[in-house]
Amino acid sequence: MGKRIVVKVGTSTLTHRSGGLNFRNMDHLARVLSDIRGKGNEVVLVSSGAIGVGVGKLGLRERPRELSVKQAAAAVGQCELMHLYDKFFGEYGCTVAQILLARADVDDAVSRANLERTFNSLLQLGALPIVNENDSVCFEEIESEHKVFGDNDTLSAIVASLLGADLLVLLSDIDGVFDHDPHRDPDARLIPVIDGLTDELWSLAGGAGSSLGTGGMLTKFQAAEIANAAGVDMVITNGEKPDNLYFLADGGHIGTLFRAQKGALV
């Protein structure tokens, strides 16, 4: 029996440092996820990047600070993202669907139940849902002081919990959680398994790692708390190595596994 897997991809994986789209990574990710789905698994992709892609599409030199310009960039970027996802996934015989979410969609019981039915119907029909925050209309989603989902890390955990997923995978710009900052300390060691977040582990959570994205390790730890509490295992692994997903889908272990506690509520 196949697994239900939620994969979150961040802006740093989808774009180059210059801000341009990383077509090689997008194509590789689409091929791997389509292949995993073809093996009988159900796959949901939670994708960041609308604002970052919009910045590149509009030729802006940096991520805008003004709210209305952020929302404009998100509107342009989301259109471009879905166009490319449809193209890349279509090359591998996979139909995609777009779902844009705001906090009210998961907080309201009626909306949440309807959302769950929609996801389940799409998966039963063989489609691959692609989820993003509704940045173009909801200011709460993109203003850091009002940030609701946390650069889609928290959103992906909520989606995984909602769907009763077997596994949540966060594709990051590093191989997992280290005991020190690997960008600064070459002797930093990967932590392969985390069974519960201690105060010491929380102290390892840093700030934003990319100029185009807004998330850091802190939001990933918060996502792990949500997913694990719902009985969902979560893995952080390197987004530059999409083939890792084959290993993870088959029950392997690569990156950092946040193991759900036994007896967690599902």
C-alpha cells in the first residue's frame, strides 16, 4: 500500500541566488515526485516562492518591502509558478491542481472539512495538489510581524496533519539539523534523529537563511511540533538532492528525522 507524503519546497530551491528561476531543480523535483506518485503513493507539494519568482519575473532588484508591491509580486509569481509546474509535471504524465490557503481556511471547522474533502478527491482522481499561501490577497500571510504559517513550513505541517500523512518532508538549503551552524563551522555534525525538541535543540534554531525566502530553522522546528503531535514523522533534507525523496518514500532515512511520539493524536 502506498504512502501519503507531503513535500515542502522553499524559495532557495526554486530560485538561483540571482533571483532567477532554477529550472533544473524544478524539473528534477517534478520528475522525482511524479515517479514516486507512479509507484502508488499519494503526493502533495507545498510550494513557497511566489514572491521570489514574481520579483524575478518583474525584474525587481530585491524583495520589495511595500505590502502592495509584495502582493503584486506574489500574484505574478504564483501565475508563473503554476504555469511552470503544469509544464514540468505534465512532461511526466502528472496532472497538478492549485490550492491557495489563508488561515481562515484551516481555522474554520466547515472550511477545514471541505478542504479535506477537496484534497481527498484530488488525490483519488490521481492529481497532485500544489499548495501555497494566498499571498496576493491576505496581508497576514506575508507581513513578518503578522506571519501566519511561517514561510509555508507551518502550513505544510498543518496540511500533513489535516490529511493524516505518513510523512512530511521539508526540502531545505542544508542537509538537516546540525549541532552547530554548518555555514560557519566545518566540523558541525548532522543530527540524524530527533525524538522531541529540547531547550538545547530550540537554541540551535536560527533566522532566515535566504534573501528571497523568509524562513529559518525556527519555523521548521515549529512545523515538526505540529506534525509530530499529529502522529506524522517529519524529515528535513537537502532540496538540491531531490533523489533523496526516493529513499525517504521507501522508508529510508536521510537528513534529520523528527520522529512522532508514540500515542500522538492523529
